[in-house]
Amino acid sequence: MESKWDVLSALGAITAAGLLLTGTWGVARAVYVYLLPQVRRGNAWLRAQGAWAVVTGATSGIGKAYAHELARRGLDIVLISRSLSKLEQEAREIERLHGRSTRIIQADFTGGLEIYGAIEAGLRGLEIGVLVNNVGMAYGGRGGVFRKLLDLEDLGQSVSDIINCNAMSVAQMVCIVLPQMVSRLAAEEASHFGPYTQPLRPLCDSSRRRCVKSTFLRTVSPMLVSTNMTHNLPTGLLVKDADEFAREALDTLGLSSHVSGCLGHAVQSFLLPFGLLRWFLHSRQGVSLLSAGSKSNLPSLKPQST
Ligand SMILES: NC(=O)c1ccc[n+]([C@@H]2O[C@H](COP(=O)([O-])OP(=O)(O)OC[C@H]3O[C@@H](n4cnc5c(N)ncnc54)[C@H](OP(=O)(O)O)[C@@H]3O)[C@@H](O)[C@H]2O)c1
């Protein structure tokens, strides 16, 4: 009997130590990534990556906020979205407010491979330091994110649009932008380390490794941000204003390969696995409640881009 309790005590101690370590790591990481950003890197570092930033879905919400914040930090901006009039208006606003150059590319990311030739041509010759793969769509309006897939009118087309817009766009934009980023940074590294490279080896292996290390790929996973997609939910403890979100998210650039974007969302995503919310959302009752809410809020079940 006693040995059974010994085993349980040991398991309890290991679990408590694990939780303590996880908590300490989470707090230390939050302080490093979210609370001390300006101490380490300023706007000069951002501009040194390249003169231009490319933002997809740049005419409203988070993408628009990123475009303005990057321009405020001294980068020229390429805006890509569907609506030409919105693109022209945002480009004018960025030039007026931040005095930076802009370029616009009209594209509908629900399209397939055929749309990327024009995007590539529009970006040719630009020194691109930052690519924000922001564009995304949800099906349905308020609560539509929780809609059952089989409730959609044209399921095949909806699935294709969503995959093209939310996933294929990321892969294709990276394919267009990354090669010029890497070769430019490699060339800069090579010229920097030139005297130390061997004759007849213009780009030595180590400089290539260094340049890949200095090209940051990272994922931002926000919780709720007040935008058209979230029907401009009131901002508060849980819901972030888009401009504030973009500012905080850009401060964390280069510090981690996966961030929530801002401290408030980092705390939410840290607590989520321990909470009842995740359990509830995945329970039968949670799914029924969400889909009932979606239906009562929506006149149409047709997929819509935001
Ligand atoms: N808001 C949130 O709480 C939240 C949370 C997590 C993740 N996200 C993600 O953050 C990203 C931005 O969301 P948001 O809330 O800022 O959305 P939003 O306010 O609805 O803005 C979407 C932007 O994308 C453009 N766009 C939409 N469909 C397009 C298409 N098919 N082709 C080209 N451009 C298109 C829109 O411009 P046009 O209409 O002019 O094309 C607009 O500029 C999305 O990927 C979303 O999934 C948002």
C-alpha cells in the first residue's frame, strides 16, 4: 500500500515540476518576445532586410494595419488585394501619411496558379525584405468560421477557394519572393566575408548558411482581432484592435518562429490548453451551439470572401 502511494507521490511531483517548468518557460518567453522588443531591434534592422515589404490582403483589417505600420517604420509597400479602388485608396493614404513609395497589384487569391505570373511580374526588380502572407477568407458571415462544411451551397468550389486563398497563396508567394531574398542576402554576406572566402568560390557554403539563418520565416497565430472578418467586434481584454496588433506583432519580428502576435493573445493561447473552453468547443454541445448561432445570424450559407 505504502509503495503505491510512493509511486503516486513521485508522479505528482514530476507533474508539478513539469507544470512549473512550462509556466516559467512561458513567462520568460513572453517577457523576451513581447515586453523587451525595442531594446534589441529597431527600425534600421527592419529596413536593412530590404527596402520593400509585400502585404497580401492589404486593404482592410490586419493586412491594412501591417501595411501602414511597415510604411511608418520606413519600408516601401506593395499592396495586393482584389479591389482596385481600395488598393488605390490605401496606396494614396500610405504615401500621404508615411511618405513611402507604393505599388499595387490586383489579384484574387481564390484563383489557381494562373494568377501568380502577374504577381511575379509586378514584384520583379524590387528588393523585398518582408513578405506578409496575410490574405485569408472564412466561409459565411458572423460565426461562419464555425459553419459545418456540408452546409455550404457549392462545397467543391468553396473548398477549392479556401485552399487557394488560405494555403496555396502562402506557398506560391514564398516561391516568388524567397529566392530573390536568399540570393540577395547571400550576395551581401559574400561581399561582407569576401576577403575570407577561397578563390573561385564566390559564395562559400558558410555564407549561404548564415544568410538562410538571417532570413526569418515565422508564423503569427492571433486569437481575435477586430476586423471585417470578425464583424468589427468591440475591442477589449480578449479582442485586439488591428493597428495595435500589427504594431506589437512587428515588434516581435525575428525573435521567434511562431508567435501569437501580442502579449494578450499569447496569454490566451497559453491558458487555452488548461481551460475548459477547448474541451467545450470540441464537445457535441459546443459544436451544436456554435452551428445554431451561425444559422440564426446568417441569411445566406453561400461562402464569402471577407
Ligand atoms: N481577425 C481575426 O480575428 C483573425 C484571427 C486569426 C487569423 N486571422 C487571419 O488574418 C488574416 C486577415 O484577416 P482580417 O481579419 O484582417 O480580414 P479582413 O479584414 O476581412 O481583410 C481581408 C483582406 O484580404 C483581402 N481579400 C479577401 N479575399 C481576397 C481574395 N480572394 N483575394 C485577394 N484578396 C482578398 C481583402 O481585400 P479585398 O476585399 O479588396 O480583396 C482584405 O484586404 C486572414 O488570413 C485571417 O484568417 C484573423
